[in-house]
Amino acid sequence: MIERAKGILMSRVELSEQDAFRRLQFLSSPKNQKMIEIAHTIIEAEDAFKL
């Protein structure tokens, strides 16, 4: 799931793989959420745009 979220970030925001991973870390840190939860949210948002 994290790999898929990284891929979405890489294509949508034009980040490198390393920067996409760092972005997931950054987004999860202040909210004290696990990266997997952030990844799930990103994937859900991406899927919603595909409808």
C-alpha cells in the first residue's frame, strides 16, 4: 500500500521515490498517524478522482 501511495505521489506531484517516501513520513508525523494510514488516504483520494 505504501508503494502504491509513493507511486501516486511520484506521478501527481512529480517527486522522486525517496522524496515521496519522505513526504509520507512528513504527513504522518504531526498527526501521529502511521504511514500506512496516510497511504490509504492518498490511495482513496486517487481512486475517487478516477471515477
